[in-house]
Amino acid sequence: MKKGIVTVLGKDSVGIIAKICSYMSERNVNVLDISQTIVDGYFNMMMVVDLNNSTEPLASMTVGLETLGRDIGVVVRLQHEDIFNAMHRI
């Protein structure tokens, strides 16, 4: 399975999860797992997504999510699971 890791960070506001999930749904990306916290008004979310049936290439979605993040005031990153794991090895 081709998986991606989506991270979202920024000031909390209404609709962040809905907008990110809608973006993914419109591209046939399934959310496999999601974790989110709000600490002192700061929003942090991590999602594991299934990219197998995506209707858009990973590179294009990465740019699209970064743009969406700027529009809603958060930083959004999408990485292939292998890249994410390699970056976070001890």
C-alpha cells in the first residue's frame, strides 16, 4: 500500500480538519488514521493516508495542500511514508 503522512500545524480555527479532509476526499485519498491536539490555541494534526487510488500525483497534492494551508493559516505538509520514516530515524 502506498501511504502518505500529512502534518498540519498552526493557530487553531474552525474547519481545519474539514477542509483538509475534503481536499483529500476530492482526490480519492482515504484517511487511515488521524490524531489531532490543540495546545494553548495551537493546532497540531497528523494523518496517515492511503494514496493507492489517488486521482492526483503526490507532487501535485503536496503543492495543493501547501496552498490550502496558506489560505487557512496553517502549515500543511504531505510526504510519502518512506520519506517521512527516513527523516525520523534515530
